[in-house]
Amino acid sequence: MPVMRPAIVDDLPALTDIYNHYVVHTAITFDLRPFAPVERRAWFDDHATSGRHRLIVAVDVDGTVLGYATTSRWRPKAAYDTTVEASVYCHPGAVGRGCGTGLYAALFEAIAAEDVHRIVAGVSLPNPASLKLHERFGFRPVGVFRGVVVTAAEQVQRREVSPQSRVVG
Ligand SMILES: CC(C)(COP(=O)(O)OP(=O)(O)OC[C@H]1O[C@@H](n2cnc3c(N)ncnc32)[C@H](O)[C@@H]1OP(=O)(O)O)[C@@H](O)C(=O)NCCC(=O)NCCS
């Protein structure tokens, strides 16, 4: 059974590796290139061991980081202060074994006494595991943003077709 604890800066390379896996192999992060750990330091520092914005890691008995979950600022304007956005990533070798559930349980317990009015989450579709996890914790669908992102593959496709488009145009 993994241990859930607040992240420490020594976890950053492992957290970056997990995130980069999903950047490179999926379209779920909305980032288009992998990061070096140092580039994720500001993101790491946006979370603390108190307050609304937390970063919890799941760690195996041998110390391997199996995943992480965060609450982060949702939008910059002041009236959104008490809304947080939740996010969770498990190591690709640790999915489907309760890691995500354990992380969210620990994360939401950690912020239970904080002044949080609403927790939101964004899930790129399709992602049945993520939808199930969020439903399990009481999230309900409120809407779908369509056509708001262009993935790396689509960008390549656009670059490939654009010279022809210019000739035609
Ligand atoms: C989404 C994710 C965090 C879920 O964590 P997990 O450890 O794999 O999921 P759990 O084992 O805790 O299961 C959570 C629920 O999802 C269900 N589930 C898990 N994998 C599933 C799958 N592939 N398809 C459908 N449901 C699935 C489980 O049955 C469980 O439902 P239950 O509570 O009704 O039993 C994890 O799969 C992951 O990191 N995926 C890649 C990154 C990602 O998509 N992050 C979310 C971005 S919004």
C-alpha cells in the first residue's frame, strides 16, 4: 500500500518524469513538449504544506514515486481565490491499482479545513479512468469545451498542409 505524503523538492525529477510521459504519449496535459525538472520548479513552488494549494505524492515501500495529485489556483482574478483546480497523475506502471483514489483521498483530506469554496477539474476526453475517479469523489460534468486546444500532432498536420494552402490561396 503506497504512503501518501506532501511532496518534497527531491521528488521533482520523478514528478517531472511522470508528467513528461503523458506530455509525450498522450494529449491529456495540453503541454506540447516535455520539461526539465528545473522548468517545473515554479509549478512545484506554487504548492505548500498548508493552505489551499497542495502537492501530495504516493510513494511505494522502496521510495519510488507512484504518482501525485495537486490542488492549484484555477484562475488569476481575486474572486476565484477560494476555487482550486484538482489534478492527478499516476506513473504509467501504477495505474488501475487505487493510486489515483488514494491520492485524491489524501489531497482532499489535507485541504478539508482550508477555505475552499469549490474544487474544479478539467479532463480531456476520452479518459474513462479519470472520469470515473472524479465521479467517485463527487465531481459532476458541467460542460465540454470543444475545439479549444491544438495538439502537437495537429500542429504538425497544420504545418504539413499549410504550404499547399498558401499555393491554393
Ligand atoms: C486517471 C488516474 C489518475 C486514475 O487513477 P488510477 O489509480 O488509475 O485509478 P483507480 O485505480 O484509483 O480507480 C479509480 C476509478 O476509476 C476506475 N478505472 C480505473 N481505470 C479505468 C479504466 N481504464 N477505464 C475505466 N475505469 C477505470 C476504477 O474502477 C475506479 O472506479 P471505482 O471507484 O468505481 O471502482 C490514472 O489512471 C492516471 O494517472 N491516468 C493518466 C493521467 C490522467 O489521465 N490523469 C488525469 C488527468 S484529468
